[in-house]
Amino acid sequence: MGFSSRVTNRNQQCEMVKQTRLCMMRPCENEEITRMIRGKKCIRTKKSLKAVRFEYKNCTSVQAYKPRYCGLCNDGRCCTPHNTKTIQVEFRCPYGKVLKKPMMLITTCVCHSNCPQSNNAFFQPLDLTSSEVKI
């Protein structure tokens, strides 16, 4: 889990504001290796097979989701989100506390050659069978 930040002026005042949201390109549990479809160089977008509850600061999302994750490219390129949307996720915490956080959901991903070499997350396999994803 990470944070996605951007600066935008898409608001009524047309003022530059910084927006931050939770995001997850792919789960960290990588026990299963993604199988590439024969003849394909990339699997850009994978949808979770099971509904998952997100965890954030010891709180769990009230609703379960079937998020999409960015897949892998086996031709040396990296796979990153291309189209996304932001939703409000409600988290239930210990002692009845409730948090609402904006979170990025991936719609589509794209394989490209402009890869951040220091970030191994772009090159890790997916495990879409985990029933809980930690943020």
C-alpha cells in the first residue's frame, strides 16, 4: 500500500491544491507466480478473484472490494496504472472509531519502457488469491 499525490486546479476556485489518496498497484503477498498467457508479452490489468477488505492503521474496510491490480510485462517493460478513479473507503477501527479515506482504484494499466529502476514493486508477481490486503 502506498500513497498517490498530485497537484491539480480542478476545483471551483481554480486554485492549485495537493490531493493525496491511498493506492495499491498490486498485493505484497507474492507466493503465486503470475502465469503469462501463451503468446502474450503482458498482462496489464488483473482483477482480484476474491473480495478483499483493506487494512489501514489497524482498521479494516467496512466493505469488501474486488480491486484491479497492475499485472506484469515479461518483455522488460513495467506495468503502471493508466486510468484510475477515487472512492471514499470507510474503515472500522478498534473501539468503534470510523475513518473515511480517499483511495485510488485502478481501471486500466499500461506497459511502458519508462520504468523507475529503483522500485522493485513494478517487477513483482501477483497473488490475487489473498482474502485480505494490508495497507
